[in-house]
Amino acid sequence: MSHKRILPGVFLLCVFSASSVAAATVWPSPVTGAVTWAKADSPHTWSGDLSVNSGGEITIEPGAVVQMPSAGHLHVYSGAQIIARGSAEEPIRIGGVSESVPGATLWLDSPLTSEFRFCHFANLERIRISQQSPQANPLFEHCIFRKFTGYCIELINAPARILHCIFRDNPVGLYGVAMTCNVFTDETCPTIWYNTFDRNGLAVWTPSDINMGDYDFFRHNRVAGGNGIAFGADKYGTYHRFRLLDCDLGDTANSLVFSGYGSGWSGTMDAMSIERCALSTLSQTAFGFSNITNLSNNYWGTTNMDDIAAALFGGGLSTNVVVPISATNVFPQADVDGSDSGNLTRQADADLVKQAVVGLVMLDPGETAAADVD
């Protein structure tokens, strides 16, 4: 067995797995200064909650393994941050002790910006990002999120940059990203672009009246099953000026779901615009719509206007809702493979369009992201 360097305040623990025995680096709480979690000292773990307090900075090296205990949250408080920059060749693995023992919650509760690149997250409860003043804007880029027990990323009136990530093998009834919005501004607007979800992409909930301001916060994403985006609202929940662009939600059971919560309560969607998307059925329960400004230049899996209208909201439109659907209801892209004589893309080019327009790293069943050392 190799010998590991013992850091000040750090002790070693033998961790047993099915095929190997490894000496873990166990970190005491709190972390108050700058520390490095090295690949050579993996796996890194702790007992109980691990707090990263003001002035604390954890740098995680490429190839390092972090094992979060099931009863031990990693809580990054104000004035602290985590910098985890893996690589495609050496991703950082952050998860539970094993596939069968899920870890707790990674809670980013600091105005300093944490960064996660090429990180494989697996078997965690969730990653929760709280509202701050001033707001942090944590980065998740080229990351994989799988086998979470809750929402993978939960944004509570907080932004994040979620780019080129893969969400897969997560609970059927939950979503890859969940947003709770009491306010939507330049400061709180996330950037969720170029991601792939095997099912259930984004959930948004509001208890208030929020103006989404034509922000393109969810764009170039592919959701391959379940529901694409779910909007929820209580009695007072109204969404203004939501805009969706350049997303592939055509293979979902419902591209968009609108639901009011509470007995007799209903939400409202005002001035919704959807363009250049692949869509299936839209579904609503206890939800009202007004001033839908645009549903044009989308691909519905068909160019038959009657079929498209029947798919909207589970069967036809309210007579007081005006929805201008363009005569050419397809992806407004070039004829990628030349099968349609250079015209706008039709059904035969759907898969190529998804690849060309969305531009995603597609789901790879061979990817493994478990954080156990064996």
C-alpha cells in the first residue's frame, strides 16, 4: 500500500470497497484557509457536516475523488469558495461513498464564485445554491450529474452558469435543474445552455408575480424524455414574457407543463414566445394564458396545422388565446443532408437538425461517474 502525506489537521481512515482498500484523507470542520485536495491523497471525505467558512478555499486537483458521507453536507459559507478544475482526461469525481450509499448536499451559500469544470457528480442528494448579495455566479461546465436523490441543481433566487453538461439516470419524478423565483433580474438570471437531459429538464416555481424579461436563460438544450420544462405557480404566481429559443424538446411526453398549486389556485403565463424549437405536446392544469405572442418557426414532428393545434395544451386552444403559428412549422434551418432539395428541413432531417442546431454532447451510456475508489 502506498503511503500518503498527512496534512495538518487531517487524519487517515481506511475505506473498504468491493475490490480495494484505500486510505481516505478525512478533513476536519471547519475549513478556514486555503487547502488543496490532491489526486494523490484521494479519496477525500469527512465526518458529519463539513463547513467552509470565510477565507476558506478548497482547490480540487484533476483526477481527485471526493466521497461525501450520507449524513454530512458540504456547506460553503459567505467568503468561501471551491475551485474544482478537472479535465476531459482526468475528471474530478464527487459523490457518495459508493453507488449504494448516496452522499448529502453540496450547499453553495457564498457571494464568492465557485467553479466546477469536468466534474462527475454522482449519488448525491442535491447541489443547492442560495440567494446572495452580491450574487455569486457559480460555474458548472462539462460536468455529468447522475443518480441524485433530489433535484441535481437547485437555484433559490440565485444564478448559475450551467454549460455543456449531461444529466442522466436521475429520479423519474424530479428535474435536472429546479428554480424557485421570487424575483428575476440581471443579477439572479441563470445561464443554462448546451446541456443534455435524458428526462425532465427544468422546473420553475414562483409564488409571486415575476417578469422574466425576455431572458434567454434556457437555450440550446436537449431533453430526451419525460417533461421538458415544468412551470408551477400558486394563487399569486404569474410569469411575464417567458421566451424559449433553440431547444430540442420534441422527444418529451410534454415539452412544457403548466400547473397551478393549491385547491382552487391557478397560475398565469403572460406574453410567452417560443421559437426555433422541436416540441411535442404542451400540457396545462389550473393555468391561464394571455397574450401568447409567438409560437412560430418550431418543429412539432408534423407540418399539419390541425395536428399541431390538437397537440397544444392537450387538445385545442382557448378561443381567447391568439397563437400565430407560421405556415412553415419546421426548424428554420438549411436542408442539412440534402434530402429535401435544399428546402427548409422536414421530418427526414430531424435527427441531423437536433445535432446541428442544439450542438450538444450526446448521452453516452458508457460514461461512469461513481465516486467510489474502486
